[in-house]
Amino acid sequence: MNDFNNFAVMSYSFHGLRNTGAMDLFGYLETVRYRYQLRTADIWNGFMERYDDDYLNMVRAGIEERGLTVVNFCCDGAHVWDNDREERDKNEEMAWKCIHAAQILGAKTIRIDVGIREEKATEEQMAYVVNKYTEYCKAAAKFGAKLGPENHWGASWDYETMVELFDRVKEENFGLLLHLGNWYGTEEEKDQYDRAFASKAMHIHMNYEHCEEADRVFPALVEAGYRGCWSIESHKGTNEYNNVAFQLAQAKRVLAPLNYDGGWKVAPPSVVEHNTEDVL
């Protein structure tokens, strides 16, 4: 991918259509490829029907037939910590299913939530989470994927907790799915925390509100060191095709490229004749 096609739309953006039966996983793949002209898929496992190899290989065929790359696989129901030991064991079973699925689907990054519901982690919780992420990252590294949490809920909203987690997990493929603005604190602090984690982020999810402020938000993340795929996540559950189109247009307007002044950092074929450096 290059600066002009490094965009994605997370399948959760269509959860309203999914809930009414108007879209399944294959409909999502068709949508991102042909409605939005993307070369990427960002799959939330809420769209997965099952995890057996026959189904996974069928999905992989659908991905390959459309020429897509799975830039992220988001795994709900697999969070590392739960205060109930039985639930924790069930979650670990789901995590391994998701890692196996990610391998078959060719996912580049895998999100598994921290799972600590309290605002702060105890040492017992932190030690367990660090150990499991280390174990999961070693497995993901075998097929070249990055793996890590999202600042999604509970203690993962706490900036200091996440700093400690990243200090203690030593695997090179450990990364953050940066969910913009999902932190405890003031709006100014949330922006600061987003920028602080930008260089550690393996992937990013941009909600509607941040896309509305694209000019203010996105260039600062580039400057702070974010180098992953820019992925849209729409939470509204209604008018999803149009909301996603707006968010995607905002991201592309600002990021592809930044500060257009008549000369492109990497010229697309439509701008420079006989361009051979980069082909869309």
C-alpha cells in the first residue's frame, strides 16, 4: 500500500446493517472493494459465523478473489483478563481461535482487549495480562502479524496503565490499536495521549467525530509518528453507507496527501505522466 490507498473501513461500521440481516461478511468484503474502491479489509469478529477451517478458507478465498489485504482482525469475547476464572479460560480459548483465524485470513494485525473492567490494574491483573500478551505475540509472530490491545474500555482507557503495559511486554510485534480519544481525561489530554501512542500504534480506528475534525487531528498523528493504515469506524448504526463515505472522504482529503502544494510526495499516475515510482 501507499499514501493513496492506505485506508480501510472496519466491518463494525456496518453493525446496523448486520443486525437487520442486510449485510454478512461477504457483503462487507464486496462493499469495501466495490462501493469504496478499497484494497483492505478490517474485520470485526462479530461478522464471523464460525471458526472451523472450512469456513475460514471460504472467507480467505473471498478475500483473495477481491484482491484485499486484511489489515486488522478485531476479536471480541477474547479479552485477556476477567475477574471470573471460568470466563477467563473461555476467553483464552476464543483468543486462540482468533489467532488461528487471523493466520488463515492473512491478517496483519490482531486486536485482543485487555479486559480489566476497573479503572486501574492491580499487580495480579497486570502480571497475568503481560504474560498472556507475550504468549499471544509469540504465536502471531510466527506468521508475521502484530498483536495487542485497543484502548477500548476499562483500564485500557487509563494512559498510565497502558504505558506500563507497553513497558512490560517486550515482544517486538506488540502494538496498540489506537482508538482515537478513548482515554480518561480532558479533551486536551485525550489528544495528547493519542499523539503519545501514535508511534506505538499498529493500527488506528477513527470515529465520526474525529473525522469531522480531520484537519486538526490527523496531521498531528502523522507528525507524532503514526505509520499504519487509517481505518474508519462508524458507531452510529444508521445511514451507515453514507456516514462511512463521509468519514472516508475526510480522511483521504487530509491524508492523501497532506498539504498539497502542486507537488506530490509520491505522485499518483493521474498527476504525473509515466509515473513508475508508485502505481495504485
